[in-house]
Amino acid sequence: MKEAVQQQFDIPLHDIKPIVEVQEYSLYYLIGLVGLALIVFFVVVYFLYLWYKKRSEFNLRKHHIKLLFELDFSDTKHTAYAISSYGITFKDDSPRHVEMFNNISERLELYKYRKSVSEFDEETLGYIEVYKGMLDA
């Protein structure tokens, strides 16, 4: 009985093709995707840097507005010089600013170039407040 179960392994195979090389592009896709992600990352970092640099850069107009609003009116002579010095930053903003700056400069002449000066009168204080109200950064 054992002789009847014998198998034959020498069967010819005609329909199986030889092994061929399969082109694999997934590594190239990965490298391209990583490269694109790095480019996008550096562009975003660059724009964040520009935004931060612009945000933190010194703004002379804002600084002068801050100084004008923080003036101490107890020292009249120093205040008159400070208003003339800081106010010239905004002089050329509009024709209205030019007119107002020239007007206030004439009023402040009484408080500059003298050894001792009195306190600001009410009219000059009013002009100073109107001029400060006209300013914008």
C-alpha cells in the first residue's frame, strides 16, 4: 500500500513568469513630503520673525505721544520746551496740525527763553489739551 501513495514532484511549470523588479517610489514620496514640510515650516518661522520684529521695533511717534501725555505741568519752562520738541514730530500730519502747532508754538514763546516764568494761563492749557487731543499714533 505504501507504493501506491508515491507523489511525483517533477511536474513542468509553464505559466509562472520569472521574478521581475518592482519599482518602489514610497521613499521618494517620503523625502519629498518631508522637504515640503520643512520649506513650509521655515516660511512660517520667517513670517513670525518679521511680525515680531515689526511689533517690537521702536516707534518714535508713539513714544512722543506717551511723553506728551505724561508731561508734568509744575515745571512750566521744561514743559514748554518739551511740547515744542515732541510736538514737531506731528507737525506735518495735516494742514490742521501745522496751523495748530504754529499757534501753540507762538503761545509757548512766553514761557521759553526767560530766566523765570509763571504758570501756564488757562487759554494756553486749553490749547495744549486740544493739541494733545488731535494726536494719533
